[in-house]
Amino acid sequence: MSDGTRTVFDISVPVSPDLCVWPGDPRIDVRPASRVSEGDSANVSRIALSSHTGTHVDAPWHFVDDGKRLEEIPPERWIGPCLVVGIDESVARITPVELEAAHIPPGTTKVLFKTANSHLWHTGGALDFAHGFVGLVPEAAQWVVDHGVELVGIDYLSIEPFQEPGHKTHLILLRNEILILEGLNLKDVEPGAYELVCLPLRLTVGDGAPARAVLIKDA
């Protein structure tokens, strides 16, 4: 969406019962609670889903039992200048080699990775979980820590490759209070500098929450 002075990219995936979920997580369930067509005064729906459904955030407590919970993270940490880094579609696992090649400017605090994953939302992946999605290996997570990045995001349901032993990528990031944004759709976003606005639901459960995320590009 553009108003002539800026363009807003909605990088959230639509939440519906057709959206894939992490293996073992509950499926998204949307049922009518009341309907005008049935004589009720308003249309209201009952929704059941995991706190890590679709486009969502991970707070440190997700993997670190003494880590900060979502409620302890100020909302401004999810908002600010952001760099979208394009990773070649031939790359299956993001390593420090790809991060060095990306020439991320010093001082960059928020980085989103656009990978081959973004095509999954348009090729049946919205329904079927794709086990071979692209993620960061632990060494890449440590690179992120060492270079002062404070938030990372990726265009599928996890920042780390599927069944990565020991969840080391998550642990390295979250133990260092690096926020994680997962389940993005970056298919129509070109690599470059943007303003990120990410607003996770204010859930007191603490481990994470679905979010609406947009990127803003000035004309």
C-alpha cells in the first residue's frame, strides 16, 4: 500500500484454519460464537491457536526458563530501523559466510532474512508444513550476537533449521536477549532499509505471541 510519500508492506501471513502450524502444535480453530444470520445481535468468533502461530514473536522465556517474558519487553524494541537481507535461494542453511557476504552495516540492530522460504506461502506451504525450510545455524546465531544485532526475523515458522539438535540457535539468541520474529512473508519485499513496526499481542503467558508486522519505506 502506498500513499505517495511512503509504501507499507504487510509482512504478516493471514491466520486461518488453512495455515500450517509447527508439528505437534494445535491446529488453528475458528468457530462461530454468535452470528447475525442466526438471530444474534453481532457476529463473534471463538478462536483457539498456539502462541507461536503464523507471524509471531519469541520472547527469551520461550527457551530460557529464567529469561524475560513477553510482558517484560518494552514495545519499542519491536519497532525501528530495519534491514532486510536477501539470502540466495540456493542457500539451505544460513552460516556466517552468508552473513559476512551480506555486508550488514555496523550499528544495524534489526535484521530480517529473506530466503527461499518466502515462496512457501504461495506454493501450498500455507497449508502443508515444509520440513526443509531455511534457517540460521548456531554459528550464524553467534555471529548475530557478536555484531550487536538486537532483533532477527525470518520468513518461516522458526529461525533455526528443523530438528536442529539442542535448539542451539534459539538458545544463543534468546540467552543474549535477542528478540526473534518468525513466520514472515517477504516475497514482495526487496532487500534494503525499512522501518519495522511489529505489534505482538499483549499476552501475559510470556513465551511469545502472534503479531501483525509491517515494513515502511519512504518514497
